[in-house]
Amino acid sequence: MSSTTTTKDSSTGFRARWSRIAEFAKVARSQRSLFIASAIIAVVYNVLGALDIVSTVAGLQAQMGAEANPFIRLLMENLTSGWIPAKLILQLLVTAMILWFPHRLVLAIFSVSMLMTALVVWNNLNIAGLF
């Protein structure tokens, strides 16, 4: 078997998998209850994300802690205040995914993620002395 055939087979398989995923997403979006749930989760996710940014800034300004997330810390070190729009862009990408593919498993994963983000916000506010 030549490498050209292998590449063609793998790219065909890749396209077929994405085609199936797109079809599953379309079916999930057509279910009204899943679409409504995804919209609610997307709104709450973004509110929590904004609160995470505000509470992180408050904690850092109180000089009572440091950013624990290594990826966000890297953004802070390299982009100074530019980490805020970068984090917002990442949130919007996740929001698009939630709305594009409102499958029950996706919604469950992001529900757990929201709980973890709420705990982070609570911790940040505690560190800042605001809670």
C-alpha cells in the first residue's frame, strides 16, 4: 500500500467522521429542549466566565494570590492586560461549541465545568476578601 493511498484513506475517514458528527449536531439542535438547555448553559457559562475575570483581577489587585491556571498565567505574563480579551475569545469559542452541538453529554460536561468555575469565582472572592 502506498503512502498516497493511506493518506487518501485517512482523510476520507476523517471527513466521514466529521460528517457524522455534524449530522449528530444537527439532530441535537433540532430537539427544542436540548437547544433551550444549551442556550441557558451558554449564558450561565459566560456570566461565570466574566465573574471569573472580575474576581481574578480583584484577587490579584489585593495581592493575596496568584493565577493558578498555568495557561491563563502564561497569557497574563505575555499579554499583560491582553489576557482578558484572549480569555473572552476562548469563552466565545466554547459557547459556539455548546450551541452548535447541544448533545446531552456535551451539556453535562459543561455543567460540571460551570460548577468548577463557580467554585473558582468563590475562591477568588475569598482571596480578595470580598466574600
